[in-house]
Amino acid sequence: MEKFERQANEEALARRAKKKPSPKQNKITLVPVYCKGCGLCVDICPTGTLQLEDHIEGKFGVVVKIDAPEYCIGCKMCEQRCPDFALFVNYDEEEEKVKNG
Amino acid sequence: MGKREVLQGNIIAAKAAIAAGCNFYAGYPITPSSEVAQYMSRELPKLGYDFIQMEDEIASLGACIGASLAGKKSLTATSGPGFSLMQEHLGMAVMGEIPVVIINVMRGGPSTGLPTKPSQADMMQARWGTHGDHPIIAVYPAFSEEIYSETIRAFNLSERFWTPVIILMDEVIGKAHEDIEIPDLKEISIYSESDHVVEDLNIYDREIGENPPRVDFFKGYAIHIDGLEHDKHGWPTTEPDVVQKMQTLRMQKIYNNLDEIIKYKEFYMDDAEIMIFSFGVSARSSLAAVQMAREQGIKVGLFQALTIWPFPKRELKERFKRIKKILTVEMNMGQMKYEVERVASDDIDTRALLRANGIPFTPQEVLKAIKEF
Amino acid sequence: MRDYERYIRYRTFPTPWCPGCGDGIILKAIAMAFAELELDPNEIIVVSGIGCSGRMPTYFNTNTLHTTHGRALTFATGIKLARPEKTVVVISGDGDALAIGGNHLIHAARRNIGIKMILINNGIYGMTGGQVSPLTPQSFITETTPYGNIEPKFLASELLIAAKASFVARETIMRLLPLKQVIKKSFQHSGFSVVEVISNCHINLGRRNKMKDPITMNKWIASRSVSKAEFEKLPPEERNHKYPVGILWEEKDRLEYSELYYKHIVPSAKEAAKKSEGKHE
């Protein structure tokens, strides 16, 4: 049986091609066990920062991949769009340790 | 010393409910139980308590369960068709282990049946009306003082065992006006429990035979109550071991404590050779018949069940050791007689005096059946 | 920590809904509304019936109650009358609110009992596998309308306005911040309030009707929402394909049911009690 080859989201890559990396560093926190790989965040991100990838911890085996973190402009559209509380932008450093622990 | 009054059975039940601490009534009118709702609509607001007439019986029991979870003692009253509608929520109360009291003033059935005539045809429905495996407590008074005391007992049992309790009545005892001595409030004992403390939200965690440490809403615990099968936190689960354990815990909560639940009265049973098993309006006719029979030298006694469910199996088996003739008297096509037959061994002669035409048995009719035995 | 995470019961996560389901967005919007109003989680109760929407209370870190199909409003009525000072939220879906629960819906509205209802309209019975609902658009294919739905759908918000609900609003899951805003306003309303949320079930409705992924279905939902003013200007034949969003009806002066009960019924009863006491003993 052939291995399933995940196709990259071309529209997101096209959006990224039109942008430059962000001057300010923005941190995206992912909670893989909550992520269902629905792709809504990948679709909404204006700079094409996000893609999807296989991940053993994801509920359905596919989660968000922060493909180009330097392009994140910190708009938080992905965090708003996420139905599963799996994505946070510029989350507090302290709390992040608790979440991932 | 209490007060002597002439009161209708439905009103006696309502008064007793308030004495037991009932402070919430949601109901829908239905003959022959509407007087309970009407009395509650006048009296509960006087005490600052809640009364609401809902849009149907399903809504009534739903509101009662909601109020119970919010810390109130709730009551609703209905008859056959309404009781059928309430079955789903009865199951919810069993599943969530929620105290609530439901009065069913039985009338002729099935369906619309005989709204203004009595029957005793919802006995099995009280036990098995709702789907799924579930224990239930049902009590059935016959005399006016018993309507009062059994209503208080029903509230106490529902609080003690975190379970819905059904008070069965019939159109005769509900509608008849009789004199009764209302006990002084000081003479009534109301069951109350000190507040539970729940650790880590384990609201259903307990040993077999015990009650859960369940708390009501708004007590400082963000608890979850569910109609789905749940684990010790109340959160939904389908884990086979957990499910089986919860089923067993709910069953044994009742069946391990029968001493506190079973209640009955015996008349002329010491040397009886024939036993009448009866309840409600039929028990009243049977008692008069037994008294007449004794005057004629017939050795007959009456076992009046006050707790109908769980069925007084152990108590009957005891009496079957020396009494070999049992007559079940009930106003239906045969319901409790099957329980008696189930419990009786082969050497017992079990018979039944049955009728489902809306006319209660007269003592003479019961006496005739005794003589034919 | 985000302020709204305080209202989320992470111990029960992840949620059971399909990837991309709007229910998660609604969960977030309600939690955000709780947070902005700085409500105490112990003073809130979230009640639901059966369906995908019915699973929502499990994920709130407040008092929560999961009841029978269509009857959440009845339990909530008992709770609100018993504890009028608490915030009582009911979350229902298509069937729970408008099929089996339709009767309870119009009575709760008529009574103006202070329940805050979130009516999730996804046009399908999702939990049971995709059968037609009273909110399924006409001609759509579902598991029980394989040849197309011949029944017109209810206009839920408009029906509630006719049933005398004192606060009615509609939003969609594509507009998270307006949704949060309108939910917050509905919580601040003292009488019966309903927020109808147009949501996506791409797995059960969308997939059978050419919208099998959440992104396509969400675009369809977004394309149909217009402001109330714009909707008024539309000619009748176009109104079938659009719906107005925002606060559609608001009555600020009506007394809530339990207020009316405690301000009118209880004092009248106590008066009557005093008078009759004078007569008897």
C-alpha cells in the first residue's frame, strides 16, 4: 500500500509568497492533543504561516504545522478561528509550560 | 395533639408535602389530581415558595428535577396519561440520582380511559414504565392518615436515597373527603442530611449499597449531571467496567437497604389460614371484609402493602411458611398478583379477585371471594 | 492564561465534534462572553438537550446539566424559578429547539423566564447521522430526504419574535467577535433571550449538498448573512437566500418571570394569608 502523501495547502503558500517575514517575533503555541487537523487556521492565516502535518498525538493523527513562524504577524485570526482551543498566539510564557506539561 | 379536619385526599397529600419541606411544585392539571396543583398554587406563594403550571407533564417533571438540582424539594401530581408522559424524565431522575416526588392518582386506563373512575392499573408501570434497568420506590397509602404519613415518608425516602419516589393513589382515596387528625409539625420527622463534602468532583463515588456524595448545583462545585451513563465525576463514558459498576451501584443503593424502605400493615394475621394481599382502595374493602369474615369464624387476615416497590418479597415469603392460601385483591386485570405468584412456592394456592370496570370492590364482594376459597 | 479559559473544563477535552465544526467556535464565544462580564463560574449553569449541541455543557467549567431531548428549557425553568439570581444558559440544536422541543420553546418565550438560550442552527440532525431537521433548507438532500427536502424551514428568530420573546438575535460562526458581543448582550438582558447561531455541519449536511469541507461551507454561510438594514432593502424573492444578523428584537422594559412572581404573586398570597388568619383563629 502506498504511503499517503499529504499535499501542501497551495493557497496558503501563495499568500506567503506575497509577504515578507514579520519584523516582530510572534510565538504560536499548539496543543497537539486538542488539534483535529481541520485546516480552518491554515485557510484563514493572511501570511500563509501554517500548514498541516502528521502527528501521533493529534486526535485524528493530523495537526497544524507552524511552517514559517517568522511570517506570523500576531493577528490572532488562527486563534479566533480554532474551534478546539488548540492554537494560541503570544500566549504567556509561564502558562505555556503548564499547558505543554 | 394535632388538629382534626375533614379534608379531601388530594389536599391531605398536598398539606403533607408542605409539612415535609416541599417548596417547589410544577404541574399540569389532570383529573383526578388537579386539586393538588390548585392547593399548591394557593399555599406555596404564601410561604414564598415556587409554584408554576407548565405546558405539559413532561415539562412539569423537567422543571421539578431542575429545581431539585438547584436545592429545592419538588413535587408534581398527575394521573395515568400524564404519568406515561413523565416516564422519560423519571429515568433521568434515576440516572442522575436526583430526589423528586411524583403523585399518580390512578384512574381507569389505558389511554384516556375513565378520567373520573378509579383503577389500580398503573402498578407495573410504576415499576417498569421507564426504559432501561432502574430501581424505583413506590408507596401507596389507603387510609386518610396514611396519605399524610406516606407522603412525608416519600419525601424522606427520596432525600435519603437520592431517588425519585412515586406516591400511588387512586381516584377514590384522592377525591374522598374524610376526617383526619393532622399531626403537629413537631411530631413529624423530616429526613435531612448534613452537607456533603466532595473531593475532586467525585460526586458518584461510593461503595455498593451506599448513597453517592452528590451535591446540588451552586454549592461551590462546578459539577456535571448527565442523562448519559457516566463515571464517578458525572462525565459521560462508555467504558464497560465503569458502566456495569454504575448500574450495580444504582440498583444496590435501593436493594441493600430494604429494611428502611419496605413498609406494610397486618390485620388479623396471627392465626390466619387465608391471607389477602391488597393495597389502596381495595385494601379498605378487604379490611372490612376480613372483619366481617372473622365475625363468621373464618380465619382470614389482611397484608396491606404500603411500599409497593420494591416488592415486599421477603415479608411475603415469611408468611407463606404458615399460610397457604393467598387472595390478591386489585382493581385491574391482574398486575400485583403476578408478583405474588412469582414469590409463592408451588404449595401455595394463589388466587386473585380482579376487576377493571371503574367500580371499587365492596366488602361483601371480597367476603364472597374469601368464602369461595 | 486567556481570561475565558477559566470557564473551560479542560479535564474533559478534546471535544467530540468533527474537525472544523462550528460548535467549538460557539463554545469559545460563550466563554469569552462569560469572561467579559466577569461572571463567577459557580453562579452559572449551562443546560442542554440531546444532539451535538447537547454535548456542549460537558466542556464548560461551570455547573452543567445534560438532559433529555427537547426538554432543556423545562429543567432550566425549574432552576431559574428556584434560583432567580443565577445565570441560566440553555444550548439547543435544531431538533431540540424546534422539533421535539418546539412547544417548550414558545412557552419559555411567552413566559419571559430569564433563560439565556443559544440556538445552534446547522440545518441538520448531526448527532444521529444527518437526518432532515425543521431548519434544513428546501431541496437539500439528507439521510431522510434522499430525493430532496420538500418542507420549508422555520425562520427560528422570526418565530421567536412572534412567540413574544423579549430579546432575539442571530449571528453566524463566521463572525466570532460580533457573536461574542451579541451573546454578551443577551446575558445582560433580564428576560428570555435567544441567540440563533448559524453553524456548519459539513460532515452531515454539507457533504451531501456539495459542501464537504468546512472552508467551503463556511464561505456559503458567510455569503448569506446581511445586516438588518440591508435585509429590509432586499426584494422579497431574494430574501429566501439571505438572513439578517444582529440584534433583531429587544424589549428592555418587560419584567422577567421570576421577578413578576416574587413582586406580585408572593406578596398577594401573603396578603391573602394575613386576611384569612384574621377570620379563622
